[in-house]
Amino acid sequence: MYIADLVNIIFGLFYILLGMAVYRYPDLITGYNTMEQEKKQKFDIMAFKSKMKKGFVLTGVLSVAVGVLLAPFDCDTAKTVFATCSPIVLCVFLMFIAAKCHNKE
């Protein structure tokens, strides 16, 4: 097993644990814990933390799958690109979700 495989697996497990932690403790979400109470009431935290958990867990599962399934092959470049791009895609996804959850009526 190569270093890239281990990195993908470790980051994947980290993402899965982070998704579970954010769902259980939404105050871990940057910005939510410092929000004024009035803004917190307008923010749909239930929908956001649920979608945030799904995003982190999906990214983690994909990262572990890439580390395990591509281990026998010599494609370190593809693994590195995936490990680099997946957090960026996740962040963009979460920004769009946060914008939709901002105004709870």
C-alpha cells in the first residue's frame, strides 16, 4: 500500500468522523456558534447540519474507496488529484447549501 492510499483512507475516515460530529454538535460549524440568537432562529440548522453530514460522509466514503480500490494500481497522480479536489468540491457544495438554509421562514 502506498502513501497516497493511506492518505486517502485517513482523510476519508476523518471526513466521516467530522460529518458525524458536526451533525451531533452543530456549534462546531464555523460562524453558527458566534451567530446572534435572532439570526440563529432564522437559520435552518436542522437542514444544514443534515446536508453537511451527508456531504462529509460521502466525501469520506469516496476517499476511502479510492484508497482501497485503486491500491493495486499504479495511479498515484489520480489519487493525489482526488485527495486535493474532493475537499474543494465539498466546500463549494456546502456554500450553496448554507445559502439555501439561511432564510427560514
